[in-house]
Amino acid sequence: MSEQQLVCPNCLHLNTIHESELMQSPLCCDCEGELLPHKPIEADEKLFNQFIKHSTLPVIVDFWGPWSGISHEMVGIFSSLAKIFKGDAIFLRVNSEEHQVLANSFKLLDIPTFILFTSSVEYHRIHGVVSEREFHAWLERYLRIKRKKIAPHSSSI
């Protein structure tokens, strides 16, 4: 049976979890916090680096800006997909205004930009407005899995 390394978003402790336990909402062995929350994790540079370096699950990062209307439109879609793909990937959000050095290190051309990391390296990226259907298909293609689609998210903006 395969094992996954998961970083605790609360205490940053590294946890080894059997793959069969991923869908059972595993808890951190140190602080007992939830390892796979149902919503994206707000990340600073330290948390981002821990996840990218140590998580064996793919990590999808939303580099967003509080001034960007598109970022606010996309947060609902990103959150919805975090629920659908829970256990398949980790979903992080990085405020590009608060963490400019981190955001600039990825030479972002647009906000929001969504980057998929696997094995500590950037694998693929998309940016701007993406429909939930397109984003879902993008995740299925690059994560190489199929997931049941849920009703489209209706934007509150």
C-alpha cells in the first residue's frame, strides 16, 4: 500500500498517511489539526515552501490579488474544486500583494495565476478567468484522474 507525505497546515509537521486514509479526513499526529481541509489553505511563504518541498500530493496554488476582481470571481470556483479533488491534491492561496517576493519569483504575467506543482517543481499553469468546467478538465488532465462534476458554482459577485 502506498503512503503520502502531508504537511499540517496548522503546525507544519510532516505526516505519513496511508493512501487509503486520504478520504477519511486524516488528522495531524502532532497537533491533531485537519491535514486535508475542505477549503483552500491561505499560505504565507513559509507554509508555501513546506508544502512544495514536502507534500507528495500535487499542490495547486492560486496566486491572487485583493485588488483583482477576477481573483474574487475565481475564489468560489477554486474552493469548489478543492472539495471535489480533496485527497488528490492540496489547494493553497497566496496573496500576491502580501507576499510579493514569493509571487515575483514565479514571473506571474496575470492575476490570478494557478500553478500546479508536482514533486517540488512547477508542472503547469493557467491564469485569468477560467470557467469551472475548464478548470475541472484542466485538473483532471494534469492530475491524470477523473472526478465527478458537481453543479457549477454561481458567482456571488
